[in-house]
Amino acid sequence: MSNTLQTQLLIIGGGPGGYIAGIRAGQLGVKTIVVEGVNPGGTCLNIGCIPSKALIHAAEEFAKVTAYAAGTSPLGISVQAPSLDLAKTVAWKAGIVKKLTGGVSALLKKNGAQLIKGWATIVDGKTVEIAGAAEDGGTLRITCEHLLLATGSVPVELPFLPFGGKVISSTEALSPTSLPKQLIVVGGGYIGLELGTVYRKLGCEVTVVEAQERILPAYDAELTKPVATHLEKSGVKLLTGHSVLGLADNGQLRVRDKDGNEIALDADQILVAVGRRPKTDGFNLESLQLDLAGKAIKIDDQCKTSMRNVWAIGDVAGEPMLAHRAMAQGELVAEIVSGKKRHFVPAAIPAVCFTDPEIVVVGLSPDEARHRASRPRSRCSRSRPMAVRCRWNPPMASCASSRAAATTASSAGRPWACRSRNCRSPSCSRLRWAPRWKISPARSIRTRRWVRRCRKRRCVRWGMRCISEVVCRSEPR
Ligand SMILES: Cc1cc2nc3c(=O)[nH]c(=O)nc-3n(C[C@H](O)[C@H](O)[C@H](O)COP(=O)(O)OP(=O)(O)OC[C@H]3O[C@@H](n4cnc5c(N)ncnc54)[C@H](O)[C@@H]3O)c2cc1C
């Protein structure tokens, strides 16, 4: 080993989550190193939010002038048909990106955080290696007190439509060398529609293929209607309820329509934008054996993973995959590491879709609110502490939680479990059995189910489910 460094906080990934954590930690006097494999700024600054919005702006300007040239301006403005120097447009976009990523490096330096370029590989929860980053070109080993995972996400690849050739991801779509005559966008989410709109405004024939019944399935249905109308009016073909099957030998895209018939679509380029997945592979993360929530790293409301002093923020910690959420979490972890008390409990996270017209959402959609209102709810011990009481000591001389419960618990004598962690009652047999309450939506009556709870003192699992999950999903009443 040619070189070794020691730090308090080591951040893998210099995206919005990682660089904000680095800057904040530096401000708070925490010795910090940020390791970034490509460029500081991550997906957002390099191949996401910023370049896409730059191209959206350029495309809008081009479309405006094209409309003037067509003589349709109500203002009476007319010009000659415009032309586009694509290389210059892309260079302008790259200039903006360079300026912003340079700003991130400068801010990290100014606040005392060290930025190291290279791909980090995890050795253990406190050690990371970076090949080629040592002064002599060898492997640099960094040991840390706290490890923050901010490795972001990567585009989802369809197994039957792998990236390569005419099949591209958003990354390639943001740096075109030439414009396709016919572009098919697979996926009617916000990334596909934002980029599809750009290409349409620049003069391409665009078809959007979406498996669900409407575009922007993650957004409120009412809000997406004007977007669909405007897209169709501008000449974008929307094929909702169509699923992609793969590429035919002649290069056409095979698609199954709503009635189950197979059709073939011509395409010079196919942009696959069916979502992004957390980047959890390629840097030996599996060696830490962290708990996962689906494909993302499981975290609590302080961004702690299942391993002590290992934290995760941003896209790698799951939905919603948004830059400002990653930033908020980055700041939070930096502050916790510096000794402050913080929790990530957002009331609502806003999201903007830069289509035409733009959509801004915040909080629950009407569908989500309806779904939550009708779903079976578990009792929340935090919001209704009286739902718990001791099992074996009804007089409850020393157990405060059971005393509180005694006033309202309707089924005295049943084997309730005390949920108080600090219960000192000698006869309290907490953690043996506990009731799980449910409201049946169909019949609107309370039904009770008994679930065996793990007997380990600190374990919070109830059979197959975890009490924290039950509590978190519960709604205060
Ligand atoms: C086309 C597009 C448009 C978008 N538009 C918006 C928008 O308008 N608004 C919005 O809020 N969000 C938008 N997003 C999403 C936003 O970009 C992400 O939510 C955000 O970048 C997540 O930040 P992050 O820090 O978690 O990860 P990232 O930004 O992905 O950063 C992770 C960084 O970690 C680095 N890394 C990974 N593994 C290693 C390793 N082993 N060693 C060293 N470095 C490593 C990567 O190189 C990367 O730079 C968009 C995304 C895309 C693709």
C-alpha cells in the first residue's frame, strides 16, 4: 500500500447528496474526504437536472423561432426558417455544466473538505480503497470514523432492449452528435417526456411508448391531462398501454398494443427512460451486508443504515430520487456527525416536471390520499399510548406506560405487552405477546390479530414484520 489517509467522515459519491454533505461537514469542522469517480456534481450537474434543463431552454428558443418562421406568430413577427448548429448547442450546455461542477470543487475546497478523484472500493465499514489515487499512482487507502454512501443511481436497462447502438439512455440523449429523424422514447415518466419534448422541438418525429394507461403515472392524473394534450398537439405520438417486446432483426421496435397485437415501429434512435435504480453494485458494498429496502439501501429517519456509523443518502437510499432530497439528507448527516441532533422527517417533498406545460406537485396526490384513507391501519403506539399495557401486573405499580393504558384499554385481562423500553417493573413480561390492531375498511370494525414478537431484548421484529414499520405506516388519529 503506497499511501494511507485517515479522516472523520468519508463520503463516496460527489453528487448533490455527497457534495452538500462534504461542504456542510467542512463548515462544521468535521475532517471530510469526498471520493468521486467521474466529476463532482454527480448525475444532477453532469448528466441529469442541469444539462436537461439547458437543452429544454435551447429547444424552446428554437421552437419559438420556428413558429415565427411559419408565420403563426400572433405578434406579427416573422423570420426566415432557423437552422440549428447542434454541436454549438451541446457545447453551450457543456459550458454550463463545467462552470457548475467547477463551482462545486471550489466550494468543497473553500470549506475544508478534500475531494479525491477515483473509484472507491469498500474494504470494510471503516476502510475504502481507491485504485490509482495515491501520489505514486498506486492504491490509496482511507480509513474513517463515519462512512457516507452517496453513490446515486443508474438508468434501468431493459434486458430485452440493452443499451448500445441505436438504443440509448438519458446520458447519451443529453449529448447528441446528430439528431435522429425518428425517435422512440420508451417510458412516459418525467425524464422520457422532458427529453422527448426537447427532441420534438428540435424537429424530430417523436413517439412515446408507455406500458401504463397514461403518461406520467407517478403524477396526479388530472395534472397530466394538459401535458398529454399539448404533446399530441405538438406532434408527439403517445402510445399508452403499449409494452415493448424488443428489437426486430430489421431494427424496428417490436411493441404489443392494447389488444395484444404485435406492431413494429420504425426508429433511428430509441431512448430507454424507464426509471433509475440505486447504484449498489461495483464497489463491494455487498461485503457490508447492509439491510436493503427493495434495491435501495435501507435507512432510518437519520439516514443510518443497519451498520453503525455507515450512512446512506440520496438516490442510493431509494425514492423519491430527487436532487433536493439528496441535498437535505446530506446536510442532515453532516450535522449529525458533527454532534447535532437531526431527523429527516419531511412533511412533503416537492417535485417539478419540466414538460410543456410544467407540473409541480407537493405532498400526497389525490389517489394516494384516497388509498391511505381506505387502507387498513395499524394502531400507532406513539399517537395512542393507551393502546399498550403490561401483561402480568394489572395494578401496574411501577410501569408508567401501563398506567396510561389502563384508563382506556377496553380488554383488561388480555395479554397486552408493554412497549415502554424503560419499564422497570419486575413482573412486566414485555415483548412476549402484543396485539396488532387493524381497522377493516370493508366492515369498519376492529379486528384483532395476535402476533408473536421476538424475545430478544433489542429486536423489534414481530413475526415477519418490524414494529417500526408498523408504527411508521400508522397514521395518527
Ligand atoms: C435526465 C435527468 C433529469 C433529472 N432532473 C431532475 C430534476 O429536474 N430535479 C431533481 O430534483 N432531480 C432530477 N434528476 C434526479 C437527480 O439527478 C438525482 O436525484 C440526484 O442527482 C441524486 O443525487 P445523489 O447525490 O444521490 O446521486 P448522484 O447525483 O447520482 O451522484 C452519485 C455520484 O457518486 C459517484 N459514484 C458512484 N459510485 C462511486 C464509487 N464507487 N466511487 C466514487 N464515486 C462513485 C457517481 O460517479 C456520481 O457522481 C434527474 C435525473 C436525470 C437522469
